[in-house]
Amino acid sequence: MTRKMAPISAFVICKDEVSSLGFCLESLDICREIVVVDSGSTDGTLDLIESYRARGLPIRLIKREWPGYAKQKQFALEQATGPWCLSLDADERLDDEARQMILSLPLDETDRFGYALRRKNHLYGYGFPPDLVHAKGITRLFRKSRAHYDLSLLVHEALIHDGPIRTLKRGSILHHHHASLEERLAKNEDYSSLKARERIARGRTSGPFKLLLNPLGRFLKIYLLQRYFICGTPGLVNALLHAHYTLLTELKILWPQLQAGRRSKPDAR
């Protein structure tokens, strides 16, 4: 039986994602091309990719040193050969409804720039949240000629686009964390350092009010406004981890200011 495919080039960046990447690649078998850019995997990821290519998935593997999130995503986008592109992270996959929706899209419409898909984050001890929990729509399917990544961002890369976007009514991107708590906290540490560097370079400062209110605001937004309280203790932990990331970011923006203030004052006698 011939598999139905869409005129889409998917692209994924990865490093040491052997536990996640297979699910991602399997969900992309509706695409005519899958570009995978690896930045030095040593855990069996490359063998996994080759096994899926041997099974018939249209994968092009490119090895490239790590230049940063946005630059690697932009490079992967530039390698895509199709007019439409679909971006997934290595620990994400399309659910069956999203796959069917994508196959039914009128991608030949000249006035359509792209489509946003809702993303559901897996919660330890719970699973994927129900539809009552807010799932943010993220532009992931778009015309290659009308989009590029903001290369000034060090983390949480953003797509700059030109044209109208429609959010798919059905289907989701499923984001599955395979990390332990220690690994999740370490990721918060790494990401917050990058975010603080990025914001300091743009002239951003912090202070006592931002230090107190921004983490609290992040917690309330996720726990109450996005309704993660529905998910019980796992929803609470998720909101607290996001607040922890925001707190670390604010501390790392504030810390150089405190150091500068300390150097400007004479030592007490």
C-alpha cells in the first residue's frame, strides 16, 4: 500500500536523542523529505537515523557542529528543498489527528503563509493534559520563502514570518520530556544563562520587583490561566519548574548589577 505524503520538507535538529527521535521521525513519514541535522551524537542516535532511512523514510542526514539554537534551525531550514517546511524538535511528535489535518491542507493556496499547531507538554505522573488545559499554538508549518529564524536569540528560537497564519482546529504536537528531575533542573540552569545573556545584551536590567513578581506571574499564568491546576500535583510541579526558570533568569540579569554596585563602593572600614 502506497503511503500518502504531503509536499513538505520536515527538519529536525538533534544531539544524543536516541530515546526520543524515533517517535519524531515516525510521525513525519507523511513528508516527502526529512532533513536531520546532528551536532555530534554519541549515544546511538546516528544508528537510529540510519535504521529509519533503511526502512524507507526519506531522511537526509547532515552533520554539523553546534552554532546555537537559532543558527542551527536556520541552517536546517535552508537545507530543505520543498516550498513548504515543517519544524519539529527531536523530543516532539505529531499526533494522528495532526497528521491527518496536514495531509488534508490546501497547500497550493498562494495567499496562505503557514499554520500553527497546538503543543501539549507531557507531565510526569500524569501524561498529556486534557483539552481543557491551554495548549499554545506555535507556527511550525510554513512556506520556506517567507520565513527565517531570528539569529539574535540564544535560546527559544523564534520564527520571523511574512503572511497570514491559521491555527489547525484539530491535532497537536506532543512534547515528551524524557529527562530526570536533575536533568530538567540542569536545563533550566543552561537555558536561563543563555536567556540572561541575550537580555543583558539588549540592555535589559532587573531589580527587586522583577525578581519577585516575574516568577510569581509566570507561575500564576501557567497554573491558573492555562489551567494546569486541572492536572493536580503534576500540573503544580510543571508551573513551579517554569517559575524556577524565570527566577534563575532574573537572578542572572541582576547579579552583574549587584557586582558592579559592590565594586563602586569602598570597602567598609
